[in-house]
Amino acid sequence: MRIAIPSTGERLTSLISETLGRAPFIIIYDNNTGEYESCENPGFKVQDGSGLKATDIILQNDVSVLLTREVGRKAYSILQKEHVKISLLDSSSTVKFAINKFLKKLEV
């Protein structure tokens, strides 16, 4: 399973971004290998359509789950249509903490 998380930085120790579209980076974590990659989000610098730019990254990287604090209507609609599960986070934390918390929920 590949998990996407909007991030303020390029590492798992970075904080989760408050928004999907305006996140400087999207971190893609592969649960099967434990490896991750950091993708620069072009939506971080655009005036309109920032959520759609982030959505493109998620879809291009074959992500099955998005962990985020916020997602806009257009991005939400596209991700739902493409069967990407969206899990809204209730607090800010590091990317690694959010991934571990999500995976623990799956074990129960």
C-alpha cells in the first residue's frame, strides 16, 4: 500500500502540512518496503488549482491512501473517483507519527 501525506519538509520527521494543495512536499510512503520518496508539490507556488496539482502527484504515484488535515472539494472528488481512500487527521504531527498511527488502526 502506498500512502501520501502533505508535508512541510522532505523527510518522515517533517511536520504534516495544514493543507494538501499548499503543502511544499507530498511524501509517498510504501508500506510494503518501508521506503519513502518526497515529491515537490508545484501547487505550493500557484495561485489557483493547487489541490489539483497535489492530486496529480498522488495519482501518478499509484497511491491508495491519503492522510491529510484538509482536502478541497475538487481534489476530494477526483481522489474519490479514482478510489483513493482519504483519511482526515485531527491534529498536527510528524509524517512518521501519522503513518504509524494509521497503520496501527489497520492492525486492530
